[in-house]
Amino acid sequence: MAYGNEVMLALRWEVVRELATGAWIDPHTVDEATFRDHVVLPLRRQLNPLLLEAHLQIIRTRFDPNARVTQARVIQLIVAQTPQGPREFSPFTFECVGEQMELGDRWPDDYVCGVRLSGRYYPVWLDWEDPHGGGAVVYTCWIDDSGLRAMMEEARTAIVARIPEFARAEYIVKMTFY
């Protein structure tokens, strides 16, 4: 398997706690699986429809007013025309990212909750030029690339309009195991 870096709009644990409308479990007191079952999965059900709306809005505004959501195999994709040709985007989703076995991430200190802005296999947002997504965008977005910075802010603005807590999110790069 491969390793890669992805750009995320990440939340601190206290913001995740504010978003959790159900019973909050301190991540320092339970294992990762318990936290995912009781906090992350309910948050995904709550936030992912709003994140999909935000993602569709920015794709339709920047690339294709006729962009649509489709089901491909077992995953949902956003299909749109771009200046580089047709793309299948992986939608924004709320995730808790970390890998204990493969990367040695410590639960919960090295884990990150938030929304990926780049990905692998399918582009998410910042990596739209590559039909398979990709980590190359990770390195260029920190080198004063005003175009990518503008796209990062477009994503944040659309997300914050639906989920105000993301106004306190930070851009980070997270190593991931695929």
C-alpha cells in the first residue's frame, strides 16, 4: 500500500465536541473504534449532507453549473466538466484521520478530524487537475500559490456558510496510508 499527504480543513477536539449533538465521549478515555462508533459516525450522518451541498456549490460555481451527484459502485461521486476534461470528484466528508498500525499515529493525539480538500484515486477539490487526485498539490499549496489558496478559501467559505464551527478550522497536511 502507499503513503500520501493530504490537505485538510481540520478541527480541534473542542470544536468537534461542540458539533457532537449526541453524548460526547472524551477521545482520551476510549479507544478509536468506540469513538468512531459513538461520535464520528453520528457526526458524519449530520454533517455530510451539508458538506455535499457546499462541495456541489463550489464545483458548480467554478467549473460546471450542471455538476451532479452520482453513485459509482459503492461510492458517491460528483461528476463535472472542468477545463482539463471530465472529472469524478470525491465529495467532502467529515472524517477522523489517523493510522496506528501503518504510520504509528497515537490515538487521539495524532488523529485529525475535519474535511479533506485533496485525496487519492479521485480528486476532491484542490487536486482537480489530476483525474486521479494526488498529493502533488500538497506541496504547491504551501509555496504561495495564490490560485490554490483562493480555492482553499472558497471551500472554507462554502462550508462555514452551512457549518459555522468550521470558521475555527485550520489548514493542515496529514500523512495518510491508503
